[in-house]
Amino acid sequence: MQIVGQQRIISDGDTDAIMAFYGGLFGRLTAEVRHLGSVTRYIGYQSRLEGNRHLHFLGIEAERIDGIPPGMIAWELDGGTRTVWESQDGRDVPVSREPISWRWFEQPPSGRCTGQFAAGANHEAREFWVSANAYVRLHHSGASSDEVQLVEYDPRWPGQFEEFAGWLRECLGPDVALRLEHYGSTAIPGMPAKPVIDVLVDIPSFAGAKKRTVPRLNSETWEYWWYSGHMVFIKRAGLMGIRTHHVHMAPRGHKVWEGIAFRDYLRQHPDEAARYAQLKRDLAARHARDRERYTQAKAEFVREIAEGVRRQ
């Protein structure tokens, strides 16, 4: 794999810094990186460092390393080496090279190669986990805007969840997809929501699940992101099309599972559900063009309910 992008060290919990890092790169990568195919993909890796910090790398797949934009670097991952390239005096040159050991490496028929590795000598090797795998068509005029658009509750949503959950369980296998739950606002009767079916999957571990799920959901209609400390897969209706499903994966006991208690509480308390529905409408009007801010703005209400449920 040859990836042109940028890396940054970010402290845990610095949400604004993380959003600024990724948000500032998406447009630059597609506009400035040369020698891409008509369909390419964002690829990301993260690594845990000392001092409660993480190294984040986000790049875009390139056919070859040529013309690295200012402030960016390139990674070249071959069978056993990671080479880092930089632009110096108008020339792209290798500045470091270290051995890597692939923890797993896959190239499924439906997509391009993906994998996870450790870099460095055995006694001091640092783990890098794959944190992004998302296909993109350059200069695609029909791309979905991803704006926040709420619709009224649709009674067909539970049936759509059941149909999709059956397919996903078969795709991943019962040893990885231990339990599947209908998650989020489409799982609460009467709740307005973005028309996207959210699924929460109980997995045995992140390490085991990544090895199975990232290769099997590696295609132009799927995106993968390591988000808020768990795995998130986004299903779209075609390359860069509208979102149809979000699949969250984490072992039971992870904080994301608090969403099930939140769901059940609102199902049983219509007054609180109505308060949440109004909050969603207000925030959707305020943050229609910023899905991340919309989600963050709901977090305080969700925490309030979750803490109340825990005290009961």
C-alpha cells in the first residue's frame, strides 16, 4: 500500500484537536494528492504512545509516491517494511525505514488490501491498528451531503433492522457477532430520526473482530472508522451515496452499550422521549450541516439519562 497523508500526535480526550485534524485533511487529500485512480480510498492508522497520547495517521491511497503536498508525508507498506517519504527541495525522498510485522493482511475479492501491523524491532515494536477504510470517487457530483435531516418515525424501521441483522450475522459469523441490538432513535417508537438503521454488535474483542470484519466489509458501499473508542461501519446506498445503516461494534461492557439502557428508558418514559425529540429537532435545525456537532450536542442529555438509570 502507498498512502499520502499527514500524521499527528494527539492527547486522549482532545476532541476538538481530533476533529480539526481529520476535518482539515479530507478536502486536501482529494484535491492535492496526485496520481490517484478515479476511485481511491481514505486509509487511517493509529498507535498508542506514552503519556496518554496517540499517533493518528490519515492518508489517501496513491498509485505511486510523486509530488507529496507541503506538510504531508507518505507511507509505503510492503511485505515487511514501512518506508516514510517526505518532500525535500522539490524531490520526494525516503527519510526512514523500519521492519513491520503484519498481524493480519487480507485482500478480499470485493476490495483492496487491508491489514494491521506492528512496526519496529521485536522488543520495542509499536502496534498500529487500522482506523479508517473508506472509498471515495474524485470529483463525484452525485455524492451525498451527509446533512442532518430528521424524518418522522417510520414503523417499518424495526423490520428493516431484523432483515439487516440476519444478513450481518451470517456475514460475520456467530463467533464474532455474538449479539445484535437495534440501537439509536430508529429503535424508539414515535421518535423522529435520521432514516439510518443503527445496529450495535457485541463482539468478543476488538482484535479478533477487526481481523474478520474490516476485510469482509471492505467495499465501495462500506466505510470503516475507529470512532469514540469503538468500531463504526457505515453502509451507503452506493459509492458516496446516502447512509442506510450504521454498525457499531464493541465488547459488552464498553461505554457504547449504555445506549441500550438509554433506548429502553425512553421506550418506557414517553415524557422524556418527547423532551429528547424536541431537543433533536432544535439541534438538527442548528447543526444541519455538521453531523459531528449535532451528535456531540445530544451527548449531555444522553449522559443525564444514563446516569439516572445507573442510580436506579
